[in-house]
Amino acid sequence: MTARERTGLLVVRAWTETSDRTLRARLIWSPDIGVRPEVVTTTGSPEELFDMIQTWVDMLLAGPPYDASVRSRRSPDGPGDGPVMDR
């Protein structure tokens, strides 16, 4: 299946916690219609969250196998050391 044939879903909701000024995000994603969506929440800087979202978009476009533990590829600490995603 090519990226053009997939009908995946990625919804991102970001907000700031007023108590500690932390930026949080919730991602709801599914690789295709008919596949139960997965919900992931995380915290980080705006740059970290942008990189993480870009990584998920790239992953969805690349196709299976999907790795739900994917981390930002542009982390300052090197590949695989981006913001941790909690389930």
C-alpha cells in the first residue's frame, strides 16, 4: 500500500499547564481507517513537540511496520533521545 492509498489519521492537541507552564500534547493516530486509534500524551518544548509530530507524520507516510515508541529524530541529545511519550 502506498502513502497515497492510505487514509491515516493524526490529530494533535497541545496546551500549557498553568500550574507549571509545561507544554503538553495529546496525539491521536491511526495508520488507516478500520484500525483502532492510539492515544499518546507527552510533554516538552515547542521545538521538541514539533519534531515529534514531524516524526509521526513521516512514520505514517512511510508505512508499516509502525513503532508507537518512536521518538524525535532531531533531538539535541541525538537520535532516539527525544521527548518521551507516555501511554
